[in-house]
Amino acid sequence: MKALHRKDLYGWSRFDEARNLDFHSVLWVRPEGNVVFDPLPLSAHDAAHLRSLGGVAWVVLTNSEHVRAARELVADFGAKLAGPRAEADTFPLRCDRWLSDREALVPGLVALELHGSKTPGELAFVLEETTLVTGDLVRGHLGGRLNLLPEAKLKDPARARASVRELLAWPRIDAVLVGDGWPVFRGGRAALEELVGVTPGAATTTA
């Protein structure tokens, strides 16, 4: 796995030829039990690395189309599974915890509901107020910039943009770790402001 912008964060990726971008998974290493977001299949090397870092306590899925290798990680590591409450009735896996807006899965990790995407109640996560982890709606098709899921795939484009704008209520966001495309390790708030057409540094509601 690759070291990310913090010493307690790692990631692994897979290049998708059909879309010409990388898919990503994120690992947050914490003494109380590690958290994995939207896990892709692990190579033997990455699986061994993950075990050396303490395995997995929680597997978190941002939406039903990011199930990926969640079943395998839950089985291999005895992890618990968390997913979006808005999809609870139709989700392809049984979750130990259903999350909705502003719920904390563990201390320092807050779930945020995003609306208007291709699945209802898609989740993003704010990690210790400075790192945003996203699934499908917010992505990075060009290095250093963020974009939305293509409009043709959005259920409600206006509502999707409004949901992203609400992320600016977290003034300390600096890194945006996207599920699809290029991550933004510095200047994430400015990239979000550009995405939704907000003047950089404009006043917003405090989270």
C-alpha cells in the first residue's frame, strides 16, 4: 500500500481502462481499530502490509456501487461493515451499522450524506476535520482539480451541487481523497470552492 499525506493513512489503487482513471481505497490506521473505505481487491503484498498494520476493524462503504472487495475483507479480518442508511432496504450486503448525515462511526470520523448522485444518500467522510474521503459524486478526472460525476449519471444535478456546497461548512478540509481519479492532498478546500463556484475564502456556515 502507498503512504498518503498523513502517517496514519494508506491507500491502494486499480487502473480502470474503460474510464481511464484510477479507483482508490483508503486505510486509516488507529490504535482502537483500523478503518478501510471502499476496499478494492488486495494483492498478496498489500494484504500482508495490511496485516502488519493491524488488520481491519471497520469496512466503510460510501454507496452500493462501491462494494468492491468488502465481503472478502470482512471475512478475512473479522471486520464490521458500515454503509449508507438511505440504501439500507436494497443494499447488497448486511451492514452492522447504517450511517446518515453527521453521524460519527468512530471518534474523529463523521459521515456526511450527499444527495442527487446515482445512489441515494451516498456518503462522504470527514476525518479529523481536515481530510475528506469521497465515493462517486466528487472525483478527480484532472490532476489538481475536482469534478462531479458526469451529469448524465446524476439523479438530480442541482441537488448534487448543493450537497457538495455543504461540504464547505467544514473550513479546515485540506485533503480530498476521492474514490475515482486524482486525489488532492493540499488545497482541498480551494478545489471544492472552485468545483461549486464559490469565491475562495468566502464565509460559510461552520460545521
